Amino acid sequence: MIRRKPERLTEHMRRRKILICVVHLPPLPGSPRWSPNIDIVDIIDFAVRSAREAEEGGADGVIIENFNDNPFAKRVRNPVTIAAMTTIVREVVRDLSIPVGVNLLRNSCTEALAIAYASGASLVRCNMYCETAVCPEGIIEPVAHEVVKLRTYLRAQVEIFADILVKHASPLHRLDLADLVEDCCERCLADAIIVTGRRTGKAPDPELLRVITTYSKVPVLVGSGVTPTNIRQYSAAHGFIVGTYVKDPRTGVIDRSRVEELKRALGNL
């Protein structure tokens, strides 16, 4: 069955605030911690089950992320990992009616766009899209040129969500924040900007969000650390990307009740 492609999430954010849940996958084939005991079919089932819980809990979209492939490479080159991710994302897209995104850590944005194109996903998240940064994986350079070039070549209807001052990294520049945001939007053609805290599960400074939304020409999302108790501090955001809070800490599967709780809090902003 061929599903109608979901509406672009940036269009949703022009009308209301949205919630995107992140599916943190188990280690994929080809990654450092993968074991032959981990069957790809089980990973697919995990991803589909989590994504379905997110949609039924009221999420507006999901992002599939190779969260447990650490230690990460700067770019994923292993064809087995890329093939596995494509298969997983395709099965999630087939099962859901909401937009699905791809985040291939650490900064495999071009590969993620190819996966999105092949699988029917709607967006990619890019950690170092318009900045050079130093992080545990080394010095990582921005990839806007090659990502947009590939998207144009493929005529892919895939949105680019770009982190600024991303977590687990320090920028190697002294750009004024206004210039950085405007460059990312205008020169690098990001469709949305993401603001995070310093680490996974850590919330950003609300003042940083306020400044970025002031200068951004595109929607701005908070990409880490949001919970029902602190979401009100980030009412300036157009959307929220949440992984840590919404998953069951024992199984890693997204918990529908946690998604519903976040949606209720979001509705009160």
C-alpha cells in the first residue's frame, strides 16, 4: 500500500507547536557494540513498536537515530550499517502516518539524506551542518554544501533540521550568534534550527533559545532535555525533539503514557 506523504513538519510549526519523539535504536550491524546475537529483525520490531507508541501517544513525528552505535565515527561509511538503517526506517515509514526522520550519528547527514530518500522519510537531523566543532569523535566540518547538492540532485522532498551549538561538542569559531543563525538559514538553507543543552538529556539555556528564535528565519526546536515540568520555560520554541524522557528506562522502548503527558504539557503553552 502506498501512503500519502505526510505534510512537511515546518508547515505544521507555522500553525502550532509540535512534538517529535526520537527512537534510540539498539547497536546496528557494523557498529562497535553490535553483536551477531542482535538480529536485524528484532531491531526492526523494536523501532516499529517504539514509533507506533509515539504516534498513538500523539507525537507529530519521529526520528530514527543510531543512538547506541557509540563510539561514533565522524561519518558512517560501513555499507552494512547504512543498509540496516535504510531497512529500519523504511519499515517505520510504512507503518506510520506521521513524518519520519533520520539522524545518523555523528555527522552522517549526506548518508542520512540518501537513506531518507530511499526509505520515504521526511527529514534529516544534522549535528554539524553549518559549523566546525571539536567533539569526542574529533574535529568535524560542516556538510551543508554536499547535503543540499544531493537533495537537489535527487529532487528529494526531505527537510533539513540543523543543530546550532550542538550537544557533546564545542564550536571552533567566534561567530556572533546572530551571524551564525542567519548563515545557517540563509547561506546553508536549513529548514529548521535545533537548540540543545550540553549533553544528552540536558536542557538548553532558555535565554539561548530566546536569542536564536529572535534571529532565525525558520522554525526553532528544542532538541534535548525537555520534560513536562520544564517545557514552559521553552514556550518560545516552535517544536520539541524528545528522546530520553519518552522512553522506558528499562527497555528503551518509547512509552506512550510519557508521550501523552508531554503532549498535555505542550497543549498548555
